[in-house]
Amino acid sequence: MSKCKRILLTLVVALFPICGWGQVSARVAGLEGNSKYMALLLQEKQLHQREDSVMNVISQTRKLFAAATAEREKYGQEILRLEGELFDIRNRIGEVGNSINVIEQEYVLEHMDAPALPVTAPQSPAVTVAQDSLKKQVPNLVFNDYFKAHLSPNDYSSLCLSQEKEVVPPVLINTFLDNYRQMEELAATYSTVPRPEAEEAYSKLQTIKGINDVLADSLAHVWNYIYDNKVYAYNYLLDKMNKSELLDDFEKQFRETNQRIASARDQVASAVVYGYPLRKKLVLSYEMALAGILGYTQARDSLAKVLKEVDVLDYNLPPVDPAPRNFIEYGNIEVTSPAKYNSSHPIPQNEVFKYGTVYKVQVGNFIRTQPVSIFRNVSPLCYEKQEDGRYSYYAGAFRELPEAQAAVEQLTKLGFRKPQIVVWRDGIFESLGEEAASASAASSDQQEVFYRVEIGGEGEEMSAGVKEILSSVAQDKEVSRASAPDGGYIYTVGSFGDRESAERLAELLGAVDGVTAKVLELKN
């Protein structure tokens, strides 16, 4: 059984309803006989058990994702699905908790005139008996009895649930940050390694980016719930207190914060993650002001500590979006003897690259594939089967149009009839036709001049001295090789935009024993 299947089996077992998880106790004395209430408590416990199980499976799958190669994309998709499953479970926990709170609050309100009842979880807002509520204080602002006394049961229940959900955003953000660090490492790998490893790194990066997009969406959903319910309750209470100045000030800060987040949207990895601490600080400041008005010093001190922690958070993370690499292998026209292509080494199919521009010269379009002998020992060559079933053959691979135009002249002299220039720009094909091939000849007075350096006296492999000079002076220039009449080889370096650079290289090369170098002037 594969690792992935074992993980999925673990998840199925984890999510299957399990009996015998033990009994639950009523959090409010007096509700033990309420069957609906007790069933909800048991359901909440089971949901938390499921939550732990799914989180465990996600952790195992992340480890497999980090170590995998061939199945990495499958693990990435499974993590996305599990994150959605976890989010649904947490939403269900919130819904069940909300139903529990409503029952507890209704019971407490009905028995406010009765003697105070003991509670098993006094830290919970829903289980505090409000007999002398205004004399009590707890560090968590919304759990103080003023809110219960001055909000409707539904509004207070939503406020309490919002407070309970405050633990979720940090978990989502920490996972987002772990993924972000992996993306940074993959981006660095993509930018430096050879093509196969680079493409694998880019694929992994995109998978993790998809996971982070889901995390950001979950964060937005949870935070919007928290923010909307808290601010609604606070605004309602402050409006009843006639604190219009505080309300106006908060509204102003709210607009300024949103403008700040909007202005950074294109410069950060996630506007939601970037904006979380800014919006969180705004709500904390609002809560501290409200705690001060109500005289809840414990809550104000507690909020001040949280604000100090949030104040140092900074998620101004730049997007991880490495510039697409150009993996095209460029090559000038060569005529070799013996021919480069034969029955053992056939002409390859044309490869279309997603990024980059490459010019080629179409040397024929045929009903069927052709023997290599008709292409006059030219290389590099490739072919492509068209939608109409015909076969197009292309020669060379050039960065710039002038180089392709020069190749057209070369191929014409070799006997090819009507060679035509074609180009792929980021994978999109375009035929430039015969016009592009002869465009530079239309007005020689306006032609741009460029230069190449021709090297003679070298063998099949360039000497170490020549290689060293080229790597230090012309490392960004294309080097092509062609057979010389004397059985040796001629190397061409370029192009150069000015004669001085070309002559400097030729002078350095000419100082190497046995090497000749001359500057060629060309026009495009």
C-alpha cells in the first residue's frame, strides 16, 4: 500500500464517528437533564477529536510532501483538501458552540433570581451566573457581564463565538509563513539550477502557492466573522452611551487602515495576511477604549499585553514570483561533415517553450517526413507536424531578428528555396514570411551595423586560452562553430553593437599562439 493511500485510510478512520469517547459533564449546574444540551456537548467533544485527527494527518502529509518527488503534486492536492476539511470542522465546532451558548444563556437568564449555581468552567462567558454580574471582572473583555446584560442573547452569543475564534488566525498565519519560507527556497533553486530541477522546483512552488491562497481565504473568512461581530457589538453599545466622538475616530482609523492595506496589495504576498496585524491592532485599541469607559481594568491590562505582542508583527512579505527563465538553446547555422543527423540520430521535434523568444528559419513544408540527406548537412534542425498533417522543418535558433535574416542569406546560398523566418514569443507562433527575411535589404543606407569576431586556427574543441578570454570578455555572447575548408574549425562570436568591443576581443584572441581573429561587419 502506498504512503498516500495509508494517509487517506488514516483520515477515513479519524473522521468516522466513534462511540465510547466517554461521558461529558454539564458546564452549568442544572442542565444535566437537558438531553439536547448534553448531546451538543458530546458532539462538540467529538468534533474537537476529529479536528485533532485531521491536523495530525495534515502534519504527516506535509512531511511526505517535503520528501516526495514524483508524487509531490498529489500530496499538495491532498493537503489542500485536508485544509478545507479542517476549516469545515472548525466552522461546525463554532456552530455547535453557538448552540451550546444559547442554551446556557437562556438557562442563566431564566434563573437570575434563583440562588447562584456552581459552574464547572467559570472562565467561559456562557456559564457565568449574573446574580451580581456588575461587581465581577474577568480579564477577557467580552466575557464580562456588562455585555451579556446589554446585548441580545443572539448578539452576545455571536460576540462570544468571535472571541473564541481569535485563536484560529495565528494558526493559519503560522502555516502560511512556513509555506512562504519553502516558496523562497524553491524560488532560489528555480533561479540557479539546470532546467529539469528548475521546472520541478517551479511546479512545487506553484502547488504551495495554491495552498497559501486557500489559507489566506480561510483567514479572511474567519477574521471577517470576528471583526464584523465585535465591531457591531461595540458600535451598538457606544452608540447607546452617546460616544459619537469615539465612533467617528474609529471610523476614520478604519478607513486609513483599509487604504494602507489596499495600497500595498500588489507589493505583498497576501494582502489578507499583511493586513491582519493592522486590523487586529485597530480592534484591540477600540476594545481598550471601551474597557476604560466601563472600568474593566483587568480587561484593559490584558488587552494592553496582547496589543504589545501584536504591535511587533509585520507581514510585509514580498510576493514570491520568480521571473520566468528562458531555457531555449540558441544556435547559429552550421554545415558539418559528416552530417549531424542520421538514422541513429534523427532530426528532433521542435520544442515550444513557455517563456522567451526564438527566431527560426523554415526550410521546407512537406506532406510527409523527409530524409536528412535533403538538408545539406545543416544543423541545428527540427521539425513540427502541423494541424493539416504537413511537416515543417526549421533551421537555427536565434535571439534576434537580424541573426535570423543573416541565416536566411546563408541558407539561400546553400541552395534552399524561399526560406522564411518564423518566431515563437512566449510559446506563441508567428510567421514573419519572406518580407522579414529581406526587410533589411530594402534600405541599406538606414541599416544598422553590428559586428562579430571570427576565430581561426582552433580544433574541434577550443583551447583553454581562448575559452578563458571568452569567459572574461564575452561571456554573454553566442559562440557558433562551422567546419573550415582545411579540415579545421571556424568559431564565430557575437554579435557586438560597436566595433571597438569586437576589435578588443579580436586583439586579445590574436595574442594566443596559433589563433587568428578578425572582425566581421554585418548589417541588419
